[in-house]
Amino acid sequence: MNSISPNLNLMIKACEKASKVIVRDFGELENLQVSKKGPKDFVTKTDKRVENILIEELSKSKKNYSFITEETGKIVNKNKNIFWIIDPIDGTTNFLHGIPHFAISIALKNEEEIIAGLIFDPIKNEIFYAEKNNGSFFNNSRVRVSNKSILEDCLFASNSEGLKLIYPKLNLRNTGCAALDLAYVGCGRFDGYFHNKINLWDIAAGKIIIEEAGGRVNDISNFQINNIDIRAANINIYEKMVKKLDNF
């Protein structure tokens, strides 16, 4: 295994603990599909429970770090320059419908720079992570973005708005989980990803995973945290993809 920092080690441990709740609750969803209360409240509870575990675990040895989270928003602690950015379950609609495609996403932001990111798919037991200047990894093996250069040979991911926008000009998938879409670009499963008006917690970890895997992501620092337009791809097709999007 490659050497990882105490911060990343902490992120991995927090994810492993939180994922037990997700896996257990996901297993119980089937029983809830027929109950009167319905699964929506159940998923909200899971989301909050997972977030609480992550905050608790990450705070154990880094008591002063602040947080930006999907459920709670900003939690400002003594250290106002370093933030954990958390999405407890990215892909809740998939989760809700019993589709096993969702992930925990954690990133660490120092000043304006994301310095570490981790995306964990608890059902497939796949972990993607990266640290600044230390490369990107998938289940402890080094990964790179794809090296395709012809758009027609590429597979892209977006949301349903993106699909409407550009289909059938590109080969596209809408998987319902932005974090995993970005992780897949990082390890070469997808070649590019684009999405408008997305939240920071959906993409922060994926951004550094792609960059450390040799890919390119646009500068997101000028956007509000809940209104980001993101473009990410391998360097051979990044400009071509952006040009294609600009024409629509």
C-alpha cells in the first residue's frame, strides 16, 4: 500500500465506520417499500446518521477543523481555513429506489485548495482517493485518466439536463451519482463529466482525484458552493468537450 497521510487515514477510517450504517439501512429498504411511512423519511435519517458519524470520527484527532456538509451546512470551528467537505450519501435517489450506486464523499480543503479527496462506494466496496502531489488510487492501486482523444470513442457522464442538452452528440450516461461519475473519470471508466449548478460537496473529492490522475478540471473557485458548473475530462479531450458544450 502506498504511504498515506494521517488525514487520509482518518478519512478512510471514518468512511469504513459510516458505511456499516449505509449497508445495513440499504438492506432494510426492501421492507420499507411497502410500509405506510415510506422510505423517504428513512433515507433522510440514514443521511443524517451517516453525516453525524463522519463528523464525530473526523473530529476525533482534528478537533479544530471546520466542516461544510450537505445536511448541516457550515460548521465553523477554531481553524477557519481548513474544512472537511462531506456528502454522506451522494446518490440518495438511487439509494431510495434500491439501486446499489451511491457513495460517501469526503474532501479536505485548505484555504482555497482541495488537498485530499476520498469517494467510497460501500456496496461495491470500491474506494477512490487522492492527495495533492501524491497521485490517485483505486483500492490501493495507482490510477490514471483514460488517454482517448477521439470524442466519438469516449463515454461521458452528466445529469439529465446535460443529457437533454447534448444528446445524441456524445455518448452519455446519467448514473445519478456525481461523486462516482467523477471517480470513474479518474480511473478511466468514463472519459469526461460535465454538470451545471451542482454543489461543492458532490464534486470536491472528485476534482482532486481527477487532477491527481492526470486529468483536467475547470477552476471552480469563482462559483458559489451550491451553484457550480463543472467540466472534467482527460487532457486529450477536455478542450473538445468544452467546445462541444459551448456550442449548445
